[in-house]
Amino acid sequence: MIVRKALIRSFLFPFKNLRLPPELFLSTINSQLSTSPHPALGIDHGDARIGIAATDDFGILAHPVETIDQSKGDSIERIARLVEVRKIQTLVVGLPIRMDGSEGSSAAKVRAFADLLRERIPTIPLVFVDETLTTSTAAAKLREAGRNAKQQKAIIDQAAAVEILNTWMEM
């Protein structure tokens, strides 16, 4: 029984010899967490809808959040609210790059949208990720999960935002 208690103590209190005050230990952990780029918000910008996805606090998984209908309000304000509520550390915006590597009019629209985001949320870093084929990949995964084209419509933009985040996390 004494040996068992000693083993438990050694596992539970590996830093007991450091003699750090708890508030210093916790502040060190919190400062390390605050430098993490996670949670991140992935954004798949489109003319009609914007797909939103987020990572967990550790950057292990990306999950769908919502689809913002561009015709039903201010999408910049909605994203700013999501950043605040979810304590987002990084914005990851999908940039449509052509197959030849150039940028077209869609990329110009996304860059203009990103500029508006930067103006509204200047303290959060914003990065671009090539979103080439993310919607196709998302659609294929949804088909594999048993969703037909009609069922995909409501969530395809979110799924594409998840793919954007996955691409960013793999970089």
C-alpha cells in the first residue's frame, strides 16, 4: 500500500521539487497557451455564402461551425462576433488560386474581403491558404458519408472551410 501511494504521488506531482508557487506555474502555462495559433477560424468566402469552421484549442481537429448567408446581414460583424465568442487566435482565409498558379477575379474579391476583416479585427493574425479543390474534396467526403448533392448544399461551404483549416494545419 505504501509503495502504491508513492507511485501515485510521483505521477501526480512530477514537479514537486521545483517549488514554484502555483500562480507562477499557472501563468507560465497560460502564457504558452496564448502564443498558440489555435483556436483558428477557417473561412471559405463565396459570393452568396461564407463557410465557417474552427479548430479546437490544440489544433488537432477542425469542425464545421456555420454558413453565413451574405444576403442576410453583415458577414464581417458575424465573423467578428465568432472571433470574440470562440476566443479565436488566427483567421485562415481560403484564397482561390487558378490551376496555373495565378490569381483571378475571385481571389481579388477574397483579398478585398480579407482587408475588411483586418480593419474590423486588427489584433488577430490573418493568413491565406490555397483553397484549390477544397470544395471538390469536401463534396467527395460528404458523398462518402452518404450525403447526396441536395443534402450537401446546406453544409458544403462549412465542409470546404474545414478542408481549408486542415490544409493550414498540415503546413
